[in-house]
Amino acid sequence: MNNQNQYALKTMVHDKIWLSSPHMGGSEETYVQEAFDTNWVAPLGPNVDNFEKTIAEYVNESVYVAALSSGTAAIHLALQLLGVGPGDEVICQSFTFSASANPILYLGATPVFVDSEKDTWNLSPDLLEKAILDRMANGKKPKAIVAVHLYGMPYKIDYISRIAENYGIPIVEDSAEALGSAFKNRKCGSFGDIGIFSFNGNKIITTSGGGALLAKNEEIKKKAVFLATQARDDAPHYQHSSVGYNYRMSNILAGIGRGQMEVLDDRVAARRANFEFYKEHLGHLVTIAFLEEPEGFFCNRWLTCVLTPSFTYREKLRLALLDENIESRPLWKPMHLQPIFTQYPNYSDGTSENLFERGLCLPSGSNLSKDDLKRTVAIILKNR
Ligand SMILES: *Cc1c(COP(=O)(O)O)cnc(C)c1O
């Protein structure tokens, strides 16, 4: 039997349950239609302006938002705006998706990877300070820190911010997975010197592909937009005195974003309800552990992640789910273990390696039905 037939057979048995799939709210098409009707089919227009305004209002701090083509583009511009260039060192959380680190290489800089702590799975304050001191002793002060709210769980913001301030190093707050998360009632995206969001297809809301940069003043936002639109000088002809990029968001996609912003709070509530469902039905198992919110932390529960006792058990579970046409996924493989990044300095104590070996992301979409969740839980209980 060829693969296609096998797949057809399986889907006949059970519908596929995805890890995290797009979930439209309803008014997206209205805004996209508006763009067509007014012929704003361009990387600028009313949807882009409105989407930016809505994000700024949602984050509810004085942020200036630039809608871009991706979260990766936003990190790239953020690092460049903070002055990162060839030969510089940039500290980056090792336990993350590669898009947090790749832009460091785009700029000819060197990533320095730092491991996580166990309470939030994000940047360890102790190892961060150790890395900063060590790099400074080597004669190079890091130019920036890329800190990540992985799976929507905020990093230890007060500790990390204090260390960054003490040494005068700016933070790029990678909130790609944390739109809707908060720390002490303040929304993620507003804590770093520059924050970023992603609207990729698997994120909590999506524009199919897209991102945003959140600046602390209008001048930085303007610089971001300038660089994102080919760095055109103020002249009647096309003149350029710096290297630019084509990173602006399309007005069509911003229309999808406008519709998605209207349902963002519902999406957060649905993902948090998924987490609660899993915890309620699996929390008693000794083989399954959940990541709890520390006091003051609010996680959007983008993905519900569980820790199992071992790599072998995690794989057994993943394959048992796959066999029932249910998608699950190991936690992110740390950057310091990735073939493209092994040559760079890293400060690790085994925490993220251990999480990677034992951790599994369960189906977490806001569009999952109770039956989908029950099916998933049943397989895990059967393989306990
Ligand atoms: C998705 C993601 C990005 C990149 O966003 P894109 O929009 O896909 O370019 C960056 N960092 C993290 C942690 C992500 O999960």
C-alpha cells in the first residue's frame, strides 16, 4: 500500500487532529473584501493602519506598532535598530524556535546561547548574568538579549529586566508565541526595548503569515517602517543611502489580522480551557506533569505542553497519538544542540536538553472540539 492510500485509510478511521491550526473569526473576509473594493491591494493601506492601532490598544501601553511580513523580519529589524552589526555578540535564549536566533546571523553577529530555568522554561537569570560577565571578561559586552516567552509563558520579566538594565543591554522581547499573555496584568510585547509578535498560521491568531514590531517611541517605529520599505530617502526619485528590506505587511493580510484581533480574547480563553481540560483528566497521572503559572504570570497557553518521565515514554506517547491520526510534537530542540549553531558559545546546565527529551506538545488549537480533546486524552490514558 502506498503512503497516500495509507493516509486515506487512516482519515477514514479518524479525522486528523492538528496541533494548532488557523481559526477564523468571521469578519476577516469583510476586511479583505474592503481592500479589494477600494483597490488597496498593496503593502500599505487602511487595514494596515487599523491593525497596528488595534494591536497597540490591545497591548495597552505606549507602544508604536509596525505591521511586518513576519515575526522573523521583526526580530531582524529590532536587532538592527538596536545597533547589532558584524562582529557583535547577541545573547539568545537557547530553548526556542530557530527564528529567534537566525536574524543574529543575518546581521553577521555571533549568537551566545543561554539555558532556561525550570519555573517558566525561559531564560535563566543566573545563567544570563554568568554569560554577560563571562563575555565581558572576554572583552566583549553583548549588544542585545533575545528573551522569549516560550509557549506563551512569560519569562521571569522582573529578574531579566533588572539584569539587562544593570549592564545596560537592551532586550528584544520575542513574544511570537505570547500575544495575549501578561505579567502582573501588563501584556507581553511591551516589556522589552523592542517587542515582536508573529501571525504565522500556527500562532494564537494568524494573518496566514505576518508579524509586528513594537517600539517604545514613534521615531523607532518610523525607522522600522523605513527599513521595511527599501529604505527610500526623501526624494522625488528613488534614492537610497542605506540597505533596506521588503518587510512590510500587505493590506490584504492586515484585513485578516483585523478580523482576528476581534476574537483574540476568545482564542486565549479557548486555549486556556484546553489546558484545564488536559489537566483535569491527566493531572492525576504520575507520568504526566504540567507547567504551572507562577504568581503574577498569565499564560495564553498557546500550546499545552506536558513532561513525561523519559525520552522513550515521550516517543511512545507521540507515536500512539500519531497512530490515531493525532498530531503532537516534541518541545523545541534547544539552539545550542542544532547543527547550524553548535559552533557558538553556550551557557547551559542541561535544563532545556532535559525538557526537549521528555516534553510533548499536545493538540492545542482554539478550534478543537470536546470530542477531539476526549479522543486525545483517551489515547494518553490507554498508554499511561
Ligand atoms: C513563530 C516564531 C517566530 C517567528 O515568527 P514568523 O512569523 O514565523 O517569522 C519567532 N520566535 C518564536 C519563538 C516563534 O515561535
